[in-house]
Amino acid sequence: MAKNRKVIIVGGGAMAMSSAWHLSKLDFDIEIIEQYEVSNPWNASQDMNKVFRSVYADNTFYTALVQKARPYWAQLERESGLSLLQRTGVLLLGTQSDSFLSESYQALQKHGLAVDALNESALRHRFPQFRSTYGVYEQEAGYIRASDTVTALRKAIGDKLLLREHTKVVEVGNGSVRLENGQVLTADFVIVCAGSWVSKLIDIPVLATYQPIIYIEPKQKADFDASVFPVFAYLNFGYYGFPLFDNQSIKVSTHAPGVSVDPDDKAMREVKDSFVASCYDFFDSYIPALKDAKLVDTKVCLYAQTADEDFIMGYWDSKTLVAGGFSGHGFKFVPLIGKMVCDMLERGDDTQIPLRFKHRLTNAHR
């Protein structure tokens, strides 16, 4: 009987687990190595929710890619028995002259996706919580339950996975990984899904950036329930946020590029008072009912940022694959990325990976 091929996956976040999920359906022995534990607070996958949207202005490549991801989300929900994609709609706010809004509206219509353009009067009637003169509302968008996604993936994988936690990888290449304690582990293939740590293992242009988050509890919770309050983004200010999550709190953050940090620097895991104050100033002007919301928690998320926000995927050498640089907008693609990684490994090449994802690997050791 032929021996199963062995795969080591470096990283224990959603992209790593998604890769393991797809590989678990084939003849692979899978080992995941995570430097902390899978549910650690520094893992970008460990959060309440992440935005699920098709809207990318005129960058229709990603709009089309979202549609390819949808059936895999449905498959994961079926296999795990967990509900992950919450369709609350996504509301982009700004002015009618914003090119991003007009291009987004046109792109969504072109793809046959349900979208509404809302003037100030229509906004006040439909979403009275907001103060804005114009909005584009994508109806079939919403958010993904992020931490639950990792739970769902582990549940779908079952016992077809060896998980090695609290183990730091310091070097990868040619089917091997070297651990911090000097031990070397070998496999037929190594997949690097190390999030903000990826460039510490593979020489690719990815920066870890500081992205602060606050969690607030509104006084009038009913006004911010997902049935009446969508995921939102104010383009002119960079702020975005979510409906009330499980009747507890609202997450608010910024997609504006953060400062580059060392992901191992724990001192950069504190949210500055100035950011919290700026959020409340924003609420005062644009979501007045949140200006007296209670601050219940803060967190720093690390983006694995590329200069153009395109992902990086492909073979680094003949036995090492990389999937990284998801730049704060990759979570909606989690089950699709795992499938793409699995297909790369099965074929033994990355010819089916879009050039925009692999062109920065042209100097890889292949």
C-alpha cells in the first residue's frame, strides 16, 4: 500500500486550516505548526467578524474572485454544521462624486449583484443611524464569523490533522522546517501560511502593519441589530464597522494603512487613546447614537500588507509553497485560498495561480 505524502503547514490561522481542510480529502498526512496556540489573540483569524463584500470599485478581479469563494463557504457550513456567513448587507458611505462609489455601483451591476444607490433622503429613511449624503448598498454582502470559521475548519477536518502548538519555526526550505530548538522536520511539501510573520520565513515584500480596533456597546442595542444595521465603511475617513455581534458589542476599526511593526514586538499590541478618541469624534459627526456608547474592549490586528494589496501565492522552491500578503481583505476568500493551495500541491506547479499573485516569486528558488 502506497504511503501517504506528508505536508507541514506553518501557521495555525484560517488560511492554514483551510489548506488542511482541502488536503484532508486527499492522500496526505498533515501537520500544522503554530508558534502560539490556534486560538491566540495575536492570530488575525481570532476575532468576532470580518467583512464579506464583493465591492472593489473597478478592481473587478476581486469581485469575480468573491463569487468563486461563495460555494466553498456554503460547503464549509454544510460540513461543519456552523453558520458563518451573515448577510447583513454592506453600506459604503461618502458623496455622490466619489469615484470609488460610482465605480463600485457599476461593477456590482455588471456582475449581476443586487446593489442600491441611496441619496441622502433614501439613506435617512432606510438607515437613520447614519449621517451621510450618499451611499452604495450591496445587499448580499455582510460579515463572516471569524473565530467560528477556524472552529468550523477544525471540525470539518476531524482527526486527519496533527497539530503542534507553542512551536516556533525559524527557517523553511526544500521540504524541511527548522524549529527554534534546532530540531529539523521534513516532509514532502511545506506550506507557509504564517500571516504577518511570513516575511520572516520567506523573502517576500510583506509588512506587518498596526491596525487598531475598538469594541463598543451602544445604549440602544435594538438600533444596531443586524436586522436593521449593516456592515458599513466611510470611505473619506477609513472607518468601518459592524452590526451588534451576538447582542454584545460592535466592532469598529480603520482600513487606512497602519505603521509597519515587528509582529514579535508585544509593545505594539496596545491601542492608543488617540485612536479611541478619534473614533468617538467620528461617531459624534456621522453615527450620533454611538457617541455615548460604552467602550468594552480594544485590540490590535496585524495586517500582512503588500504595497498593492495583492496577495502572494505560489511555489518558493520545488517543495515549498507560500500563501500570504492578504493585506486586510483576504478573509472573505479563506475557503477558496485553501482550495487554490491544495490544487497547487496536487499539480506540482502554480500555473493556475493568477500572475498578479505569483509575479513577486519570480526570484524564488525553483
